[in-house]
Amino acid sequence: MKERLYEILNEEKAHEIIPFLKQLTAEERKSLVPTIKKLDREISKIVMTKNSYHTAGSADQHSIIDIASFVCMDQKHYGKNYWSLFRNKEQTSTILEWGCPHWFSDFINDSIEAEFTAFDYQDILGWTEKGYVQPRPELLGYHLSLQPYDLDKSPETLETHFWYLCEFPSKSLPFKREWLPLVQKLIAENKIDRKRFLKECLLAANRNFNKNVTGWFMEAFNVLKPSDEELILLQDELMAGLASVQSKAVNTVLAHLKKIVPTVEFKTSEFSHFLPNLLSSEVKTVVAASLTVTEKIFQKKKLDTENLEMALSAAFVSKDESIQSKAAKIIQRYIPVSDNMKEALSHYADNILANVRPGLVQYIENTQLELDIVIPEKLELISEDSKIQEPESFEDLMFFLPQAIENPGTCYYDLALAGLIRFADKEDEESVKLFEPVFQKACKTIAKWEVHHFNVLLGNLIINYGLSLLEKYPVQLKNLDKIYKRTCEDEATREAYSSYHKKLGPIKDIKVGGLAMKPFKNIAVHVYNKITTGDKIPLLSTVTHEPCWVSPEALIERFETYQNENIQPDDLDVQLALQRCSMEKTSDRIKLVEQKLKGEYKELLLFFFDKNRTPKGKFEHPSWWMTAGITRSPGRIFEEFNNFGYDDIPKEFITGSYNWKTIDSKKNSYYPVELNINVPKYHLNKRDHPLFLEYFIAEQKHFSETPSFMWSFPNTPGNVFAKIIKDCLFYSGMAEVYERGLVLNTAQALHQMKKPLDEMGYLFLGTIFLDGDKVIRGTAAEIWLEHVSHKVMDNVQLGRIIGLHEKLEWAPVKRFTDLVQHQMLNVSKDHNLALEELLTHILLQMETPVTNLKKILDIYHEVLALNQSQADKNLKEKLNSWKDNSSLKKICNLLLKK
């Protein structure tokens, strides 16, 4: 039986596979499944040629395996293959006629989750007629929405299935463009009930459809232009639509409700029920439209509007001045002063803007909002709270390693390396059993196609360490061999691709990333050598405090250990330790250095910890001294280092400071305004003492691990920022998920570091304040809030950067103003004063009015009112020139009066 299948496959006799399968019993077909799977793997292997690649199997061989799989397998083993077999409709019909699997109906019904299929609505109708499929409404609606043609073939299509389409449309492809004119035509021909379809369109608002599908139904509703009579009949569905999570649906409903407000049938009480949530929306158009409808209701008069009056106070959740002003005018014009209204507004009193408060003086107390003064805490990079707890035993290490795999590129990685050095030979026959799940996780992680580079190193270390343990404990770890072989088989299938780099084998032979990862690989090789030789002396660079710091005390103690053991530390490990060492209070540790160290170690750390000290000594390790100089005093040139041979490294990389400017690329319509930063090219030179830094700056590619390098250069992160800015932030319209992920991870790393910013740090922060991603902008605001609280934020420098960007409209001003209103305004007195300084220096960079400049001026006016300040005297001239602009005249005059 197996031999016959091999024969059909090898001789490519596709016409013989169905007759062969027909003569088999159900048990015989089931027994063929392992063989079919094996053959499928063999013919699916990739064969590389000079210019292309293809699978090992021919088209006929794939067809043979497709048919055999469908006939012999159950639904679980067949999987979700909605494509290959069904390309040949005639062949599929032949198979179904003599052997339709019992699971076929469920299989087809599940196809609504597929990205694409080789069968369509008409095929499903045919299979239904023959009894092969019992279709669910979801299936019919989904597939019909993909096929706006042949609707007259079956009477059920328009009578029943079309309404399933309204309830269960396609999730992946919202609607083809032919559908809307087709629906209009069918309604005109009375083949689709107009009133029922209008109702279905409104019901779509709350059916949890994706944004595009919901938008299609709203557009259809608008296109059909329902009359006032129809809108009144559909009023319940319209009101329900106000609760939709889709702003498109809510805005559509509000636009139509506005038309019928003047009618006596309008349900004011029901609308007032939804009003608080509408006015609390983050979408300004929803709030504005809700206020418009509300005002129209008040204009009718002779109505009981008490509920509406109370609900209206929710408009003051918004910090948008135009929204608050509009709500205040409605209150002044239509709502008499009452205890109930005062009570309702009192809940929002703290949120009412200073410029709006005078108009509501009868309803609220016009007192100055009292905010707390922030008592700044001293910013400490190293404290008891941030101290890292290391594994204290082999058992601890086994529970810790999976966490390290889950958090690649963080301090977990460093602690994992340190733990392997410390506890590699501390296992026993009982505790070693804990290693199997760790080994399995490492294999499962490393077997993936795309693996974080730090996980390649850690996973490889764990696997090689595990293979050595297997020799010592063959009984306790008997499953390791099976897990490892399976992982090797998985990797072998990928090695056919030229782009794949081997991840299993001796750690010194594997390829991990580019040049930037080479120092980490060298340290990992050093760690493996320590594990195999039983060397317990710790690495110098292991982090002691979150997220990336090495304490000066730990550095001194570790150097002392190497000194006492008379062992030379690894060159790159020393540099990484110096780069990570916290420079806080290092002068307090000088006495400890003098007591414990001698020779080059002593001279190196005395120079490193004392900013006023010049380097002295034999300089046996130039790379250590150069790294200490760059980390301690970036930008300062030490004459004593002139003969080290590092003068070929461009000064930008040594100082971490780069030339940049925002430029108007008028000739380039795709990137109209760019952030241009000059990052020199650098090629790694062969030298006896390469710098850790050189590997990173010589890396020409950008890859997802870049934010992790913040942890390697926490004292001098400028080079990391420059790379991210050049690759991912040159244009404010960057929408690619990969680039946004890099920027977000870098922003979050910066937030975790809690370190005062350098020049490139301010450029990065000022730029991400204007990023297109809301989460990234929110992270920027959190960094600002925290740094202001600690009194380490230079708002003059930050404002200058944002202003230079927005002077040329690098990004929409609204991104920044929304962020200020929602996250930065009225946090504390100190934050309001900082915000005033920030806005002042943004505006000082402006020349001619930019789009939405009025919004910045409105917020500036509000902040001045809160701070009881006046507009900066250097801004007066600009304000005088801007007031010639009709849209800016009013706000400029208000500011000039302050």
C-alpha cells in the first residue's frame, strides 16, 4: 500500500491516485497518514537555484499529496488548507461524489476565518444542494459579500442570504466597490426592501464590525438619503447607534438626528440618556456634533430639558477651548441658574479652562484653581529600590532562565549569563530534572525563523550547556536528546534558504546579527569557556541596578577579584562595565579605589571616578582608557590618548553629538519636510584594541535590537538616538509597524533609564512629541512629566527643537496640542510653569503662521491665565505681525493684553 503510493508519487501518475484511494478501506486510509505527511515534507523542501527557488516536488506530485491528504486525513490533521485542493473544481467534485469526508461541512463552515479560499459562494450553494455542506448564516454572508455578481442564480440569494451579508459580512475584505451601486440598483428595482436595508445599516453600528465594514454601512445609509419620515420611523435604531464604539457611526447618526430635532416625534429624553457619553468622547467631531444637536433641542423651547441640562455639564471633560466655549454659551443662553445646575458643574470645576470660567461665573465660583506644588525627589539612578535580585542557587537559575528568554536584550540576559557562570556545576541528580523545561523552551525559541539576537546567544548557551549535562545525567535528562534532534531537523529545513543563519552548534561558529552584536557574541563565547572550565570569576559588566546600571562599588569589587586571582579580564567585558557604570557620586568612591586596587586598575578608576583628574599610568589597555574617557567626559580630548590610534573615528561618535536640521524638501512631494541628521559612515578598522563602541557605529543596518543598545551605552546614548532618528524619524508620516516598534521601544528604554537628557536625547524627545503614534507621544509626555518633577528638564532646549520642527510643519500641530491638553496641562503648579516655558520657546521659533497655530496660542493663553503670567516680551513682535491673520487676530490681541 505504501509502496504503491510511493510509485504513484515518484512516477507522477496523478490520474491514478483517486482509483488507488477508492479501493482502500477507512482503516487503510488512516494508516497512510504518517506516510503522506512524510512525503509532503519531502516535496515541500525548498530547492535554491542561481536566480530563484522552487519546491522539490512537481505540480503533479503536489496534486497527488493534496488529494491523498484530503481523502485520508481527519479535519485536525488536514488543518486549514482552503486553497490547494480546491483550485481544480472538477477534481474536487469527483472526489466529493464518491468520498465526501464526514467533517467536510464543518471544514467549509470554518472558512470564514481564512484569509483566502479557492472556492466561492456559488461553490457553497452547489455543495449545499448536494448535501455535502449544511451552511451556517455566517458562511453564506461572508462569501456572498466577496461576490457582487450572479445574484439572480438562486432565489434564496436576495431573499435570505443578502440579509446574512448585512449581519455577517467578510472580516478580511470589507466590501468590493461594486456593492454600493448594486444595492442602490436592487432597491430601485424593489428586489431589496429599502426600509429593512436602512435598518440593517444602522444596526451595523453596534455589531462589532471592523472600522471599514462599519464605515461602508454608514456610507450606504447616507447615499440612500433617508427622508425625515424614514428617520423618525428608524429613531430607535438611530439612538442605539449613539452607543457605537466607531466614531464614523456616531457622527453619521448625529448628522441625521439633527434633521429631525424640530419634529414633535423627536425623543429628547432618550437622547439625553446618551449625551454624557457623547460629550466625554475623545473624538472632537462627536462632541461638537452632540452640542449642535443639544442646542437645537433647546431652541425648540417648551420642553422638559432638566435631564439634558444636567448631561450638558459633561462637555467640560474636554480640555478643548472651542468645545468648552460652545457648551458655556449654550448654558448661558438657555439654562437658568439653579442649585441643580451648580451642583452638576461643580464636578467639572477643576477642568473648566481659565478663559471659559468668567462666562460661567453665575454657575461656578470664579476662584483660581489651586494646584499642588510638586516637591521634587532627588533623581537617583542607583538606589535600594532599583537593586536587582540575582538567582541564589541552581534551582533559582532554572526558574529564572525562562524569564530571561522572555525578556531578551534586558538585564535578564546579563543575569542569566552571570547565573550560568556561578551555578553551572551546582546541580545534583534531583535538581537537574528542572533543566528539561528550560532546555525545551530554549530549543522552541531558537527554532523560530526570526529570533531576537540576544535569544540566539542565550538559547545557544543553554542548549550547549544542556548537552554537556546530558552526558553527566543520561537517565534524568533522557528527553533532551529527542528535543535537540527535533530542533536540528527543523533548522535543517531552513538552511536551504541563503538568508538563514545557523543558530545551533558551537557558539563560536554561529552568526548573530551584524557587527553591532559581535561584542556580545565574544562575551557569550567567554562565558561558555568559563562554564566549561569551571571558572567562577564573575563578569565585570553584569547589571546591578535596573534597568542597566553597574554600581561603582560592584565595579571596584569585581576588579579586586581579578586583581587577587591575577587573571586578565575580557577586554570587551571591561569596556561594557565602564559604559554601564553609574557616574552618580563616583567621587565618593575614590577612597575605596585607593584602598582596594593597585596598578592599572587603580589608575583607571581614579581617572574614571574623578572628573577633574587627568589620566596617568602605563596605559597597557588603550581601549579601557579610551572608553573611560568617552563615558566620563564625552567630547573632551585627552592629549595622553593621542597615540592610541583611535583618531580615525569621526568626532560625532566620540561626542555623541550630531549636526541636524529640519528641511523643507519642496521638490519631494512624498517627504515634504524632513528631519535631516548627518551620521558619518564608519568602517571597522582592524586594531589590537578595538572599542566596544566601534562595533555599534560600524553597523550599517538597522535591526530590532537597536533599542537594547541603550542598556550598553546608558551614559552616552547619543549614537543610539542618532541611528533611530536617521532610520525611523526622518519623516513624520512614517507608518510602518517595524519603524514605529523601534521608536516606541527606544522611547520606553529612555523612560526606564530616568537619566537627565543629553543633546541627542532632547532631539529624540522633541521629535517623538510629534510622532504619528499615540502611544509613542504618550510615552514622550510621561518622560517630560517625570523629568519636570525631578527638576532635570530643559524646556528651553526642548521647546526650541519642537519649534524648529513645527516652523516648517514637519508634523501636524494637533498631535502636540492634543497631547498637551490631555496629559500635560494642570498636573501641578510646577508643570504649568514648565509648560509655559516650553510653549514660549516653541512659539519663538515660529515665523509665518502655520496650520493650527491658533491652537497653540489658545493653550498658551490658558497656561498664562493659570500661572497669572504675561506673554513673553520677545513674543510681542511676532504676535503683532500674526494678528493680521483673521483667524489669529482675536487670540493675538488677548495675549498682547496680558
